[in-house]
Amino acid sequence: MCIRDRYDSMVEVTRIERDFQSIGEHYRRFMKTDYRERITKLRAAIDKNYAFLKEIIREHLGIFAVKGPGEQIKLPFKIPPKDISKMRTTLKQFVRDWSAKGKAERDMCYKPIIDTLIQHFPDAKVNGERTRVLVPGCGLGRLVFDLACKGFAAQGNEFSYFMLLGSNFILNVVERAEAFEIQPFIHNFSNNFETNDPFEPHLIPDVNLKTLIPEDSDFSMVAGEFVEVYKAQLNTWDAIATCFFIDTANNIIQYIETIYNILKPGGVWVNFGPLLYHYAELTNECSIELSWEELRHVILQFGFEIKSEEVRQSTYIAEKRTMMSVMYNCIFFVAIKPTNPQTPVSSEKEVASPDKAKPTTDKGGAAAPKPGGGKSKKSPSKK
């Protein structure tokens, strides 16, 4: 796919070059710089990003059976445009999670979560056992890594293979800080203040992971759809941290059900993010879109006690300098599962007989939610 991305990128370079040539020297002479300088920089940046992507997939080429011995790769591949977009977004995600320039954005959303967990669990290791924290939808894994560095037994869960390949590379392969330079914003020449803004380089990663994380740390990653992977792990986790995650559900009520059931009694759920429902515009997908008012009611009906809630602003893989930026008014809340919880809510009976069975209720009167399909990784093109 990285080969296809390079191919498409070079097609776009040809289009830019053609358009500048089409206006003629009469108009080009008014420009501050020769357009050919942009073309040269763009081609160099495309090659740089391509080299980085090749490193990510190097050890996985056999999995995807790109080509056999002696065979030539043929273009164009039948790759959906949305997958090319996701790959380019993954490059931007590296900036958010693993560059020094992404720290400001991480401080907006990751830091409040980490600070809250430290407040609730000041001793991450008690009687030889670490506080277990699950981070579903963890992307490239920075929040999980930072929690592990603080002493928590941190586990990340991810569904997107783009993110899984990227996180595996950064967490298990890269040997030193600032090992790679990427330029992920080269595909947008709109809303720039300065000519070189799209070409801003970013060094990846900002830290040496192997020396920063303690040798006795408890840090893991699990691939798979959140509900399917964790629904049977009842009363297992001390805390769950969701960041820009809960709106990736087909059925957000099912997410809440799963979070409630897998938390230990007295467990803490910390959430940060907007409600930009990812299936809202897909007519063939189930999409349960609740307001915060409605979602808050559902959370309480399951039995959670909301200890705090506030609105905080955050960007998401935003360019540093641009005339247009999106700022999210995110819900940041802390909810506690009661120490004497009700029996976990189960929707299995509804699945077995959807036509005959009526929705059951828990002791608080909340309708037991029906399952709503698997989770798909958010498309940061929307965020």
C-alpha cells in the first residue's frame, strides 16, 4: 500500500506541475519563488515518507504476499482511496504520539487522563501487584507507554491494522530517539501561511523507548475489536482510559456495557473526547448517536457514579501553522463502578431470540442494550 501511496503522490505532483505550466510565464513571473522548487521539495518529501513506510512493513511483507520471487510489482493496485487516506493519517498520528512537536496536543488529552489515574492510584504497585489499566482504541500506543512508565500495568487494544503495524514498529523495532524524519502534511497546500509550512519535518520518536521504560514494566498490546476481545473479562480491570474512542462504536451503549462489566468493583473509568460518531454518515452501518445528555443518563443507568465532568478543548492531529483548525469541545469525565455492583448486564438472551424476547432491565430500570456490531478504527480525516 505504501507503494500505491507513493504512486498516487507522484500523480498529484504531475498534476501540480501541469497546472503551474498551464498558466504560462506571464503569470508565473509574479510568484515569489519558482514553482519548480515546490515540485523538487515535494518529490523529496514523498520519497522520505515512502522510505519510512517501507521500514514499518519490512518484516511483514510475507504476511501480505506483495510479490513472489522475481515478480515485478504491477500498478495500479486495487486499493480503496479510503485506505490511502488512512495511511496518510497514520503518518500524522506519528506526529501526535511520537514527536516533540506533538507534545502540546498530547498534553491537551493524554496528560489529564494520566494525572487523574495517578490521583486515584497514587501507588501504581501495591503489595507486589500493579494497578491494571486498559486503553482501548490506543492508536500508536503513546498513552499506554506513558502509563507503563508511571508504573501501571498498562494494556493497549487496537483494531486498525494501520495503527497495529505502526505501533509495533515504534515500540519493538526502533532503537533510538529521532531515528526517522517524516513530512506528513505535504498533501495539503491550502490554508498555509508560509510556503514551507507543508514541508515541516518531524523527528520520530521523540524519546528512546528502550531506555525510558523501566525494565520491570508491565506493558502489552492486544489486537482485535474491543467488545469481542474483552467482553468475557468480567471484573478484571482497575481502570479504563478512553481517549477519542467511545464515538467509534456502532452501538455506544454496548461500549458502556462492556466497560462497566470488565471493571473491578470500585474501578475507575476516565474518558476524554468528543462525540463525532464515525458511522453517522454510512447508510449501511448501524450508528447509535446520543447527545452527552443522553449518554450521561445511560452511564448512570448502568450503575456508574460520575465523580467529575467538564468540557475541555483539544485538537486532533492538527497542523501547527494553518489558517484553518478544528478545536473539539471534549467531554472529560471520571466515573466509578460501585464497590457493590449489580450483576453484570448481559444482552445474550436478546441475541438468542430477537423476535420474541423483550428487552430486559437491570435493577435500576435500564434496558439491556442489544449488540451493535464491531468497532472500526476512527478515521482521523473526520477528526
